[in-house]
Amino acid sequence: MSGNDNRSTVDVDAAFLKSRRGIVKVAETGTLLVAFVCFAVASTPKYLTATLLEFLITLLLLLLYLLKLNKRITFLFWPIVDVFNSVFAAIYLLVLSLMALTSSSFTGTLVGGVVSLISAGLLFVDSCMLFRNITFNKSRNETQNQSQG
């Protein structure tokens, strides 16, 4: 065996967690988890599945940026994927939270609706921050590096 170690390692981007986007992404994940737990306690499957799905998607995007996998998996332009997810999820969670707040009197559903409304706001902020960073005049690598910070 040679002295060279050719195993690929995964780098953790601790600076991403300290950036505005990282803080917003962690806050999104946290609020979606709380909303999921609230809807689970309230036994409302129609709200439960939507928050669980968006929690998993947001967690996967957080891990993608945190482990710098967006630089290894280059067949997709990840900032655009993240913008589309954030916009559609914000609209969907806004509708879902308003339905939960107006159609139920159970405390778990009401708290889940309020937390989902906060999640929708965070997703909207995330999509605005991403959209502002994406420019179509720059190369793909410049835009991905800029969307990290």
C-alpha cells in the first residue's frame, strides 16, 4: 500500500451555520419540526404529512449545504432548486396554516398552525435572500459560492 490516502472525505462547512442563510435554514428546520410535533399531538394527518415532507426536504437541503455536497453534485443548480422549494413551500404552508387556524379549536392544531405560519415567513425570507444572490450574468460556480454566504 502506498502512503497516499485516496479516500474521499466530507468537509463540514461550519461557516454556513454562522451565515444568515444558515441561520434561516436552521430556523426553518426547527420550526417545521415543532409544527410537525404539534400536528402529531393533535392527530391531524392532513397537516402532519405536509409538514413532515417539507421538514425532510429542508433538512436535506441544509445537509447538502452543510456538507458541501452542492459542490460535488453539480448536475443540478442547487440555488434554483432551493428557491423553488422555498417559494412553493412558503405558499403551501401559508395556506395550510390558515386552514389549521380557522378550522380547528384543538390547541395542538392551533399551535401547529401558528408555528407553520412562522415557517412560511422564514421560507419566504430564505427565498428572497436566495433570489437576490442569484444572478444570471455570473458563472455557475461563482453563483453557488455567493449563495453560501
